[in-house]
Amino acid sequence: MTARKGLQPREVGLMAAALALVVDQASKLFLLYEVGFARPGAAPVPVLPFFNLVMVWNPGISYGLFPASGLGTALLIGLSVVAVVVLGWLLWRSTSWALAIGYGLIIGGALGNNLVDRLVYGKVADFFHFYGFGYDWYVFNIADLAITLGAVAILYAAGTVDGAGLELLTQAAAYAVEVLAPAEPAATRAASSFELISIDGVDMRAHTGGPGSMLRQALEARARWFARTEVARMRLFHRTELEQGRVQRNIYHTLKPAIDAARGAYRQDFLALSPEIADYLHRELIALAHDDATLLGPEYPGSLV
């Protein structure tokens, strides 16, 4: 999509950034103070059979990833400022509407989440919770959606919505993980994330509720997120060992330190709270083995439950 007569790409990009920021902040103000989520312990609001409005204060970045506090929060703000400056420079040089809109949406989302929310509230306010068929998606907000759509627009403009584009996103994700959580043990990451996450003002470590409770559902969602994240880190940082394990049909042997650390953290921070929770980490490891459990090898201890 090339530049057209009239508005220049940079102008369209700036409008996209402003629109994303305004809609994000307006939706947060409405949900916090009109719907009443600013009150401690505000109850979730069912909207559709697969969609609830909830209140989650997120100390991490988009979709609850990489929770931080104190110096970590300041670091996230600093990184956001740098990212906005770089993206702003790229937006200003853009010759494509799609590319400029993509940069603008990401800038607006980053300003809404990692600058305005952190400066005003100290954390990011998330509200939208989709679920169904036994699955939960991360609780998110309009800024998260803008960032996601912006990334899609950039890939579209670059013509890389294929394997190369996905590889580009994987490399970017790996870089973000290394910057925001360098060499941190899995057990430490899991524990710190639970200490920092609060849902409706309730400490997740003290209350898990019954199988159908919102807190139990949140714990299940967090367990799934942890399992996916840990296995994603194995894919990103242990590619050589993973391929060797697949060839040797003994993935557990080649990834033993990473798998054992993740299993220990899962046992301590999820099964210790609620032994009835499924072993989502085991399921993700099976997927890592191309749905062939035998590729994990004879040394693999099996499911934790």
C-alpha cells in the first residue's frame, strides 16, 4: 500500500497512534470509574458465554508477560520510551500507509500501557477475558490489541506474513525475553509472577477457590501461560539441543536442566496450590515433541499428576 494524494503516511500514522491512545485510556476510565472496577474486590461482569469483563492489575508488559516491580517497572518505562522514540523515527520516514499505521498503533499502545498506566496507577489495567472449550486467553486491554494489530500491519507492509515473518517475530520475542528476564531461573520467575499478580485485590496464594470459581479459573489460566512460556523459551534458547533430542528420540535428555527447572516450578507454584490442576506443562512438552510422547525419551518422568 503506497502513499496516496492528500494525507501523508506519517500523518496517518500519527492519527493511528492518537486514536489508539485515546480509545485505550477512555475505555480504562469508563471501566474503572463508571463500571466500578476501581473498587477493591469488584466482581467480574459476564458479557457473553465466552467473554467476561474482569479487573486484573498487570505489572508486566502486554498480555501479562514479564511481570516487574520497583526498578523493573522503571526499566519497562525506560524501554518503552526508547521504543516509542525509535518507532516514531521509523514512522516519520515511512512511505507506506500500512507501515505507518502499524508503527502508530504500536506507539499508541505502548504509550497507553507502559507510560500512562504505569505513571498513573503503577501497573497496567487489563479487563477483557475471553475463554471457552477449556481454554483461556490472557486478560488484555485496548492497548494490547493495538500493539498486536500494529505488528500485523507491519508484517503486511513488509510482505512477510509467512515463515520468514514468523521467524522475524520469534527473533524479536527472543530478544525481548533476554533483555527483560536474562538467565532468571524458572522457579524464581514463576514465584515472582504470583507474588505480583493480584486479581480483584485477592492474593492468589491464599485463595484458589473451587473448580468453577473465578480464582480457580485464573490459576488455571496462569498455569497454562507458564507452561506455554517455558516451552517457548526452550524452543528459542535451546534449538540445537531440541533438534538433537528429536533426532535421538530423547528430548528430555538433551533439555534436562530446562525441563527439570520448569517441572519443579510448576509443582511448587501450581500443584502445591491446587493438586487438581492439570499438568499443562506435560501437554506443552508433548506438543514440543510433535505430539509423539516417545520423542521425549525413556528418561522422561512423565506427567506430574
